[in-house]
Amino acid sequence: MYETQSQWGDQDVSHAETFRGFARELGLDMARFEAAWNDPATTARVVADRTDTCRFRRPGDPVSSSSSGTTPSS
């Protein structure tokens, strides 16, 4: 994931298929992955984590340099 971050990171486009590919490579249960991916609670958690990171201005955290307000939705 980190090896390919330059290909998908810090962009304002969906990379849902990229992350599905990571999940498949890891052998995750894709039905459970999709359920979690589409669960509003997942989006809320990601937004809360990003908000906290931005609030504490922790340089080097992946979301602190992103100007994107996007969420993991497909």
C-alpha cells in the first residue's frame, strides 16, 4: 500500500478499486469489506480521524497534507 501511495494518494478522485485490490491481495472477505466500506459508520470514523488530524496539525500524517475533503465512498 505504501509502495504505491504516489499513484493514488493526495488526489481528489475515487480510488475505490485500488483499495478493493488491496483487500483482495490481503485475502479479506470481500463481502465483509464491501459492507464496511459502504457503512455510514465507516465514513463517520474516517471523517472524525481526519478532523482530529487536521485539528492537531500533525505534519507527516497522510491526511494532514491533503486538501481533499473526500471520504472513502465509491
